[in-house]
Amino acid sequence: MMSESGEGVGLSFGDRLARRIQRVGNPVCVGIDPRPERLPRAILRDLPDTAEARAVACERYARGILDAVADLVPIVKFQSACFEALGPAGPAALDRAARYAAQQGVLTIFDGKRNDIGPTAEAYALAYLDSDAWRFDAMTVNPYLGSDGVTPFLKAAQRHGKGLFVLARTSNPSAAEFQELQVACVSPNDAQAMPLYQRVAQAIVAWNQPSAAASYSGYGLLGAVVGATSPAQLAQLRSQMPGVWFLVPGYGAQGGTARDVAGGFDPHGLGAIVNSSRGVGYAYEQDDASPKADWTELVRDAVLAMIADLESAGIRIARTT
Ligand SMILES: O=C(O)c1cc(=O)[nH]c(=O)n1[C@@H]1O[C@H](COP(=O)(O)O)[C@@H](O)[C@H]1O
């Protein structure tokens, strides 16, 4: 079973992402993180005060964003927490929105940062990658439990041409608390200490190697999440992790700039997707006085501005047809 997007059906996730980025000519990932209190007035107007109504409103918001950007960007990322926060109706709204995204031809990431012990990870992999229950092209995974917690996702992703983005060096203020702890490897031959995120990066490279070697683009099915808020680590990891896609959150609302993310790309402008959720999805809040009637036009303008900003930092991708 491959992506419903029809984008390069038959190709691995790494190749499908490369192809789609080259088709649209930019590496922007639009984050869809709906917060009921921040939805556009046009959606909030006459909204009944029920959980079901809020979930339908968030779905309308997600569809509005997709209508505005699906032809512009390679990929979108749904923040599961924002839908789960709406109660039982939230995940159902997420499912409808994700299916709509697939119909629009844009690739999709389920951002739920899932993991558990092996057998439970298998159940998560069954839900998000193996079965028809959810239709996403990729998902985020937390590697804290070690390789037996990641392997079920890896195997399911391989079976179905899907992708994984594994947390490596996250964008949040406390990221260094554990991720930069110096760890020594168990083998006495390998006594050199390194930050924990570097050890995770090494594991990601090893897990990714077979699919990268078999790909056309050189990029495998695994990605690493590396925040825009640590540009030095991002650039260092790029050189250490050839063939691994980066999902780079933290641009915009968290302070990351185009210059900060530039080190995440390879010389061809591939290798990374840069996420912006609030900076794009709530662009209409900045511009209440805008003569543009439709909030989705302001969201589209924000994406065009982000693309131009990334280009100004040298992130350019040659378009292919
Ligand atoms: O995996 C993620 O997407 C993620 C990892 C990380 O290190 N930092 C991070 O911000 N994210 C997610 O990326 C999005 C960032 O949102 P904005 O700060 O509004 O652009 C949110 O959905 C976060 O949960």
C-alpha cells in the first residue's frame, strides 16, 4: 500500500519526498496545529460550545490551510496533540483532514512522537503504518526506548513505502538537559564519549543505511528531527548523516531563522524539510487590517514569504517536472 497522494507511487518514502520537493521547488513543511481559541473568525462565528463542534471547526481550519498551500509545498505535518486535545471527536477530525490532504497530493506526517516497548511499538506501527486505519506517509518516533522500540516502525515503514522521523536534537529550551549528556559507549574499544543525541544520530544512520543504499535519491526512509534552534548541531549532523532526511522544526515562532536552517541542507538543496506551524497557520492574526477577505490568502502569503526567506539564505532547489 502506497501513499494516496499518488506522488511517485512505487517509490520509497525518501525518493517520494525528494521528488516532491524537486517538483514544487522548496523544502517547506506546513505544520497544522489547530487551537480552537485561535481559529479564524470566519470559522469561529456561531460555533456551538461543544467538543464535537470544536473538532469540526479544527477540521475546517485544516482543510482551509490545505486548500491554501497543497499546491505550493511538498509536505504537511499534523500535530496529533492538538486534535487529541479536542476529545474523542478530535482524532476522527484528524483522520478526515489527513485523507483530504492525500487527495490534494501533498505528503503527510503524523506528529505523535510515538514509542513504547517492542510489542506495544508493534501495535503503534500497526495503527499508523501497517493498517488502513490511518493514512499518513510518515510519522514521528521517539527513540528513547532503544532499537527494539524502533524496529517495529522501521519494518512497517519498509513494508509500505512510508517514512519515520526519529527525534535526535529537538528544538525546545530543555533539549540539552538529556540530549547533550556525554555518554560513553559500552564497548571498551569505543570509549570515546559523545553527546547522547550524537549516539542517537549514529543509530539512525545505521537503521537508514539499507534503504538509503537502495534509493534513487540517496535518501532513505528514515529522517531525524533536528531543531532550527541549534544551528551548529544541525550543520554538524548534516555532515555526519548523509542519506538521512532532517525534519527541522523551530523556524519562525520558536526563533529559528533561514540562516539557522541553511546548514541542514546538502549542496543540491535537498536533505531537509523546514517546518513552520504557528508562523504560517496563524498568519491572519498578524494582519487584521488586511484588505484580503479570506484568511487562507494570508496563510498562502506567509508560505510564499517563508519560501522567499529560505531562498534569501541560499536554500534553492532546482525544479523538475
Ligand atoms: O517533531 C516535531 O515536529 C517537533 C520536534 C521538535 O523538536 N520541536 C518541535 O517544535 N516540534 C513540533 O513542531 C511544531 C512547531 O510549531 P511552531 O513552533 O508553531 O512552528 C509543533 O507541532 C511541535 O510539536
